[in-house]
Amino acid sequence: MEWIHPMPKIELHAHLNGSIRDSTLLELARVLGEKGVIEFADVENVIQKNDRSLDEVFKLFDLIHMITTDHQTVTRITREVVQDFAVENVVYLELRTTPKRNDSIGMSKRSYMEAVIKGLRSISEVDVEFVAATDSEKLHNSCDGVGRKKIYVRLLLSIDRRETTESAMETVKLALEMRNVGVVGIDLSGNPLVGEWSTFLPALQFAKDNDLYITLHSGEVPNPKEIQAMLDFKPHRVGHACFFKDQDWEKLKSFRIPVEICLSSNIITKSISSIDIHHFADLYKAKHPLIICTDDFGVFSTTLSNEYSLAVRSFGLGKRETFALAKSGIDATFAEDEVKQQLGLIFDSASPEYV
Ligand code: 6MZ
């Protein structure tokens, strides 16, 4: 399946802090260990563990956030994550992250996001296009693209399910202010066992009313009432959908809401007990819009190519079908029409390899 790696790909469900290279995480943990802030040996074991329950994943995120949440590190991991996706031949990336406030180091949600933007600007190995083409702001590293890789990057600001309505609203307002630097929407994520839908609804509704795109982690654990309420909200996409029941599928399909599919994540966290019963198969057969994504390539030790090969092996997709599936992701992006057209051209020029 050597054809999967060079194939142009679209990534729509990737959490910044879940997509850190193990080597970077270990390097940063070692430094904190030397300063006595953490016990490096404990951290090393947790980071290198491959098999994690959903609960353990969220404990790991708390640890990762301790290690990574300063401006300089946020800039570094943003740069590395985008570089890693570009190496994977991802041509369009929607990267999501939770803006964080930490008064003790002078970090506000805005300064956190500015550190992310600084990371995008600091990439020189590939051309990164992250502001709308109509925006007058010019990128210092913008090139003509000839002979160089180019990756479109758009940002989603995540609301963590531990947040209050007020804090969620602050994130939405920040997203509105940062539209001119590539922010296109809002994600609701975090431990699905924590928080109530009604807490986030006012901020999500405000975001929607102001034309931000919305994607929701939905049905990562069984929660029938919340799943129905989320679908009634008509988000622009949902992620996971592992515990959807017949009535949920019906609604999702009638609204044509695209689903972000994260195979390794669902299997490793045991949200789905075995790949052969994964809802990918049914949605694919029903020609429902879906897109293969990594979720957290660092935490789940995967790559987008690996996720595609898992789908190919598990569901018997051919080369041409896989290419068509990857290309169909264009319609599910939150990008401007002009970018969608450009992506269409990129896929069209690669298509002779995949017939
Ligand atoms: C729900 C998840 C997640 O935002 O700090 N996150 N939320 N389900 C998942 N599936 C396993 N994977 C990641 O990235 C890490 C944060 O993303 C969310 C969690 O809130 C996690 O703390 P950022 O860049």
C-alpha cells in the first residue's frame, strides 16, 4: 500500500496537544524532570504506553498540558505538527486546540493562540497558507509554491467540556476576533463523561449565529439524550459517533452531517470493540459523507497514512475508491470556496496515479 503515503490527504480532526512527537514530549519532560517539576521516570512510562482507556487518555492530556503549556512550547509543537502532516502529504489541515489561560505564566487564551499563529508563521520547510486569500496580510514565508510542498491550514478553537458557559463564550469571541488569521470554527471536546450540553449550548449557538463552523465530539460514550440534542443543533460536522443508535443514525443521515472517523482512537480507547463492527462500513456503504482522521497521532502512535491503510485493509477499499474517499473530504472542510477549488485541482492533478 505504498500508494497511500504520496496520495493527497485532508485532515479534519487533529488535536494539537494530542499530535506531539513522542521525542519532543520526552525531551520536554526530561527538562521538567531535571528542574524537579515532575518525576521523569513516571512520565516516561505513561508517554510510552501504547494501550490506553479513554479515562487514561484524559489523564495523559493533563500531563501533556503540564509539559507543553508555555508560549514557546506551543509555538514549537504547532510548527512540528504542521510539518509532520505536510510530510504525510496532507494538503489541507484543520488543526484544533483549546485556548488556555494560565495566570502564573502570563498566558491568556489570546496569547496562547498567538503562540499557535507564531508557530504557523515560523515554518519554512513547506509553504503554509493559513489566512484567507482575500486577506491583505502577507505571510513572510509565502512562496510561489513551485517545487515546494504547500499545506493549507485552518484553525478550530476547542471548548473543553470542563469549561463554564462564560469561558466557552470567551473562546467563541476569540475565534471571531481571529478569523483573519485562519480561525474558521469551534470544536466541543474533552472528557465525554464530564460537563453538560446545556452549559456549552449558549456559546455554540452564538458561534453559529455569527457564522463560525461547528464540529462536536458526539457519542464517544453512551449518552442518548445528549446525542439527540447535539444532532438537533445541526452541527456542521460530528466526530466519533461511536454510540449512535438507530434513531441517531437516521437523524444524522437525514441532515447529511459529515462524520470525522478516527479508527485507531476508537479501537485503542475501546469505544468500538473491534474494527470489523466499526460504523465506517455502514456509513461508507450508505454513501454518507465521512472523512478519515487521526484524532491524536501522538497519543495513539499513528499517522494519517496508517489510518487510511487500516481502512483499506479492514473494509476492502480499492485504490480508486480510497482516492475518491480522500477527495470527497473537500466538501466537508470549513474552507472558503476558493480553497476548495484549489484542493479540487490538487486532487485532479494527482488522479492519474489512482485510477
Ligand atoms: C475528546 C479529546 C480527544 O486542545 O490541548 N481531545 N476530546 N475525545 C478525544 N478522543 C480521544 N482527544 C483530544 O489538545 C488536547 C485536548 O483535545 C481534547 C481534550 O480536551 C484534550 O485535552 P489541545 O491542543
